[in-house]
Amino acid sequence: MAPTIKELMSQIRARVKETTPAEVKSRTERGEPFVLIDVREKDEVDQGHLPGATHIPRGFLELRIEALAPDRKTPIVAYCAGGNRSLLAAEGLQRLGYENVVSMSGGFNQWRNEGNPVVVPQHLSEADRRRYSRHLMIPEVGDAGQIKLLQAKVLLVGAGGLGCPAAYYLAAAGVGTLGVLDFDTVDESNLQRQILHTVERVGTSKTESARRTLLALNPGIKVIPIEARLSSANVESIFKDYEIIVDGSDNFPTRYLVNDACVLLNKPNVHGSVYRFEGQVTVFHPPAGPCYRCLYPEPPPADLAPSCADAGVLGVLPGVVGLLEAVETVKLILGAGDSLVGRLLHYDALKAEFRTLRLRRDPKCRYCGDGVRFPGFVDYERFCANPAAVAH
């Protein structure tokens, strides 16, 4: 006579080792390496899962396990809702030759009931799926990538020539939180290149103008206007809540302050600059690449550092450079492609030519060099030819 389910599970328990949620938590806290597999169905996982778990439904486990754990000696912990399906899963893995696989007794339900941390995944709404449908078709983006974009927090330093196109396309791409930092008001001379602003908003705050335009484009994101002049007194408190800093500033004091804060806080600094018909883009993020001070340890004298207000800029040029900054930002959020860390992309509009230059980190840099202590912030107010300017 065939065994009952109860008898069968009893037989499997005699062959498969079990562990408790407390033991799994302890192994995680010790940093012990093991593969944690959630064998429940998708609708169950959507309600929450253990931190660090990989979801492979029970019915696909034997088909997909080799891609996740090619070494048969890999320590594996399987769990389900209550501990029965994970026993069957562990037994199946043992038949495939896995030598160190256990089932978590009590499963997800006991883990949660004991007050352990649970990750509740974010899901795209139907409105999100319609809006970002072209993203969802791209393998490098898909659902997971779009969720990363929606969860990302990006700060734009400057709502001017570079900040405007960068912010506009980051908002369109669905970057969930955009901070916009500027202290200036909209001037008629800005409208030649600063595409977030309009004639009706001349004289109003640039941050508020940017907020209105960005939310009109994508009401599903959060835009935080920060009307402030960046200084050593506030830079850390402003930067700390954002993952990526997009520098669209138009003066050396701000560029050095952005760089130094990003080095201190270990945040990527997506940097762009323009001058008449030329522009350049890079990503400063030591130690993978240099910081801004590796290239320019100190700012130049004021007469050698003209801003756009003094030197002029072709109106469409910041659009090119700002969009390249947006591209680099999206790549950093997605973890896709090769970023411009360690490389500088130079654009000459008159020649219609792009050139890529290699950048090396200076191991003796005072700010990001090997073993150096952060020397503190420096306010270079007197070094900018137009210290009232913040962004292109």
C-alpha cells in the first residue's frame, strides 16, 4: 500500500536536514555564505520574502538550480510557506547531487511571526506598465529595472542649462524622486537653453518652475524643490538622502563642493560642463575612477574661469550634454553597461565630433588618494568669475 502524505513527509524528514528561522537569521548575521531559495509561487512571494532570497518556484527548481548554484557543494537553504514544499525541494536537490542543502522548518510564516525582517517587493501598476511599456521591452530594464528607477533618488544640482534636460528625461524615465537644488529665479536670458522654464515664469523660483514642469510631464514621481545656495554648512544634509548627484553647476566653488561631498559620502558624481560650442561629461566615483580634484586640484584664477554669463553657450549644447548626464544616471541606477567612470566624453559641436579621454585617479589626491583623511570642505566663493551663478 502506498504511504499516506503524512507518512511520506515523515520519511523525507528522516533524509533531509532541517534548520529553524532563528538559525537562518544567525547564519545571515554572521555573514555565512549560503544560497537562500524561496520555492513558493509568485503570488505568495509578492506578499513578502526573506532578505537576500532568490525566487525559484518549486516546479522549476531542478531546471534552474544549476544556473544559481553550479557547485554541488554550495550550502543551500530552501523555504516555503510552512516547511513542507521546501522539504520536497531539498530532497529533489539531494537527488541531483547537492550535498549541503537544508529545509527551513516553519517556513516564511514562522519567520514572519517571529518578527524577522521581510522584504515586500514593489510592483508596477497597470498605469506604470502603460507608461513605461517601451522600457519593459528592453531586457536590461524590464520590470526589475523600472522598479529600480521608480525607487531611485537623484539630486540635480542646478535647474539651468544642464539640469533642465537631465531632469526632464529622468522624470520621463520614471526616476521616482528628483531633488532640484537652485537658489536663482527665472530670467528671460535663461529661456534660450533652460527648457523647464517659460516666459510666464520669469521672476519666479527656478526650483518651483522645475517642479511644475516635471510633475506636468510625470505626476507619478516625487519632485523636491530645494531653494538654497549650496555651502559647506548644508551640503552634507542635502546630499545624504540621495543616491546619485547630477552636477549641472556653472561655477568652480559649486563643482568643488559637489565633488568633495560626493567623495566624503561615497556617492557617484555625474558631471557635465559646457563652453560655447564644446561640452564634456564624466562620472567621478573613486576609487573606481578619479574625483574632480584628481584633474583639477585647485580652482583657477577668476579671470581664467568664465561662466556662461561671461563666455556664452550655444543654446542647444546643454541639451546634448544634459541628456548624456541623464543617460549615465539611468545606467548607474540600472547597473547596466559601462559608465563613464574613468573616462571623459568630449563633444565638439562645430566639428560634430565626440572624443573619449581616459582619466586616471591620482593616488596622492588630497581628497580621494590612498589612505587620506577627508581634509574638510573649502568655500571658494572668490574664485568664480560670476559667483552669483549656480547653473548653466
